[in-house]
Amino acid sequence: MAFETSKDVLDWYEKQDRTLTREFIDGLPWRSVKDTPIDEKFVPVLLYMRDVEVLTDMYHREMRRTPTGRDPVIAKFMERWGIEEITHGQVINCFLNEAGYETPDDWQKQTHKNVTAAYRANTYLLTSLTNLLGSRFTATHMAFGAIHEMSTAQAYRRMKELANHPVLSQILDGIIREEAAHTHFYWSVAKLELKKSETAQKIARKVVETFWRPVGQGSLAKKRTEYSIATLFSGDDGIDQIDRTVTQRARQLPGFDDLTKVTSRIAGICRNFRSHNAVTAVYLLLSINFYAVF
């Protein structure tokens, strides 16, 4: 589908039905969750996914300080995007509770509280500096966001494949459908903005090459990111999936034709984690008391 303006992309997005509606969530077979045990090694990964999603309101506040955050089209997209992402985290938390991993009532508040002051200060500075770029920042934000959304969707797909839990798979299918719509918005606007200017292409490419990290790293502890990435993508098939579905697709954006960053970063995390795989045992042993640790 070809779009001529970002408003065209927004019009398309607003026509997409939500998947994780109240009816969908209430209709899930929650009582049967415990009928299929989930491998404990996936619990820290689900917690990581949950926390990344519910921190979306923080990311949203950060983006509102940037030029794109003041763009009426993108701002309207981000309002719905924020609601959908937080719902993803809440539903994952419900699944964990039903699977026997209880969380406190204030887990969302605790997730926000655990974000370091250093991260908040650094992000405030960076988002403030984006105003020096003005509208040229839009291409960077949208390209960065597209890569984030594509890699997030692949993480959910890998979780579905590896965990192979019937109820979790239904939840993840719904999340993946909504993430696909987010990806298409970011991707389409990024393509439109990058086409406008070689300068915008160079800035976006430089920012991705310099600053791209897996979703959540920084706002959440690095060791959590590395555990989640290694659990989902270690092995040739996992790296190949990232390269095929994220890196190679990102290369189709103007100015990104020889990008290698995403594949190399994910492969590096998996390689380094394998060389220190004793950490895996620690995560598994502590997963019973996960909230005290994470």
C-alpha cells in the first residue's frame, strides 16, 4: 500500500481494529493456563516484555518533548499506540499470575520506580537536543521506531514458538497483530520522511548505527535485556530470523541499504551471553522470587 502523506498513514492506522479488546481478553481460557506448564526459563523474559510494554507511557512523555511529539499526526498515532502497548504488558502480567507467578498489586508503579535517575536525566537531555534538528528528526524517530517494532514483533514470535503454550500463544497472536500495525505506521512514515532529504537519511542512519540497542535496554537492567535476547535468539535460526525479518527489511529504507547493526548487536549479545552461561542458572533459581530480583 502506497501512501503520499503521513496523514494517509494515520487514516489507514485508525481503520485497523484493535485485537486486545476487553471481549478478547475476557474470552481467553484463563482457567486452563495451568494445564500446560511453562518452562521457568521464559518467566524472566515475559517479565521483561511486560515491563517494557508498561513503560510505554514514560517513552510517550519523552517523545512529546521532541519535534515529532508535537506533530499532530504522529501525536495522534502515539496516543493509541501508548494505550495498546500498556495493555500488552497488563495481559502478559495476567498470564503470569494465572501460571502461578503472582505479582504485587503495585507492580506497574514498581516498574516505573526501578528506572534509574541517570536514565531519566540522560533521556531528558537527548530528547531536548532533538529540537535542534527540528522536523528532520521525524525521519530518525520513525526509522528508529520501525526497527524497534519489528524486533519486538520477532521477540514475540520466538516466544510463541519456543514456549508453545496454548493460552500464551493466543495472547501473543493478538499482541503481534497490534505490533504489526504499529510497525506499518512507523515504517511508512519513515519512508516518506527519509525520501525528502539526504541529510535526514544521514542523520537517521548515524543515530541508528550509534544508539540502537534492543528495546528496553537502558530503562531496564542490561542483564535482563541480555538474558531475554539470548533466551529467544541464541542459535543460528534465531539470528537468521532477526537478519531476515528486521535487518534486511530495514535496508529497504532510503539510506539504510547496507545496514548490519541490528543483526550484529543481537548476535553479539547471544555470543557473549553463551560465554558466561552460568548466569542462566542464577536467573532460573531466582525466577521463583522474580519480583524481588527484577
